[in-house]
Amino acid sequence: MPPGREGLTSAKLERGPVHAKLRNLASSLLAGAGATLVHAALMAVKHRAGILPGFEPYDDVQRFLASVTDWSLEPPWSWLLPYINGALLFGFVFGRLFVHLPGRTAIAKGTAFGFAAWLAMGFGFFPLAGRGVFAWKLGLGALPAALSFAMLMLYAIVMSLLYARLTGRNAGKA
């Protein structure tokens, strides 16, 4: 046994820094997956209700990826990509940023992350996808920006609440 570890039981050893990192990683991925399910349900409602049928960010992702990679995904992969992105990529990034985000509560931290994601989409992704800043070129006015704001805020707040709950963290503590 390493020096200084004589009094530790095997259960205490298992709860070390590696365990904490794995728990945080699993929590971030589960929180991202949970938020992605909520987002997917809202997108289904959007489609069924006929809300902004000319605004399809998932289709824009497909077109953008095809334009920069010279390949396109066929169903079911094309349908899964936004969910994999939301659960894996954004969940992982969020888990790494959680303690650094402004705010004392999970809701405040989720709001900060959602606002940053909205700005990144509006000024980054939509123009790269040929839709203009905040998808203005679609000719739908501010509606795409408003819908993406609401969807991203809900996604980020749900993810933050789930992450805080899964990690057992008080949002104000590291």
C-alpha cells in the first residue's frame, strides 16, 4: 500500500479522483442525453404544429456537413446526428464548463450556457450554413432567432438541472 494510505479502505480508494472524473463524465453525458430528449420532443411538437416549417436547423446541419466533407449521412444516421451532438458533444462541454459558468444556481448556469450557445449559433452556425445571421436570410424575420433562443435555453437549463442533480453538486460549489 502506498505511504499515507494505510488507513484507507478499498471503498475509500475507489472514491478517489478517477472515480470523480468518471462520475462527472457520465453525469455530463446523461444530462446531455436527457436534455436532448426534451429538445427532440419539442422539435416533434414544432413539426406537428407546423411552427416555422421553413426553419429546419437539423436539415441545415446535414447540408453544412455535406458541403464541408463531401459526404452526407443517410437515415438513420442523419436523424441520430443532432441527438449524438446534443448528448455527447454539448453534454461533455457543459460538464467541463459547469463550475466556470457564471451563476450560483443550476438554472443561472444553464441560462449562461444557453445564451452563449444561442449567440454561437446565430453568429456562427447559421451564417456558415448560408442562412445569414440568426437565419435572417430565410425571410421569416426574428422568428427563427426567437425559436432557437427558446429551444436552446430550455435545452441548456434542463441539462444544467440534470447535471447538478446527477453530480450532487450545489451549483455554487466546485
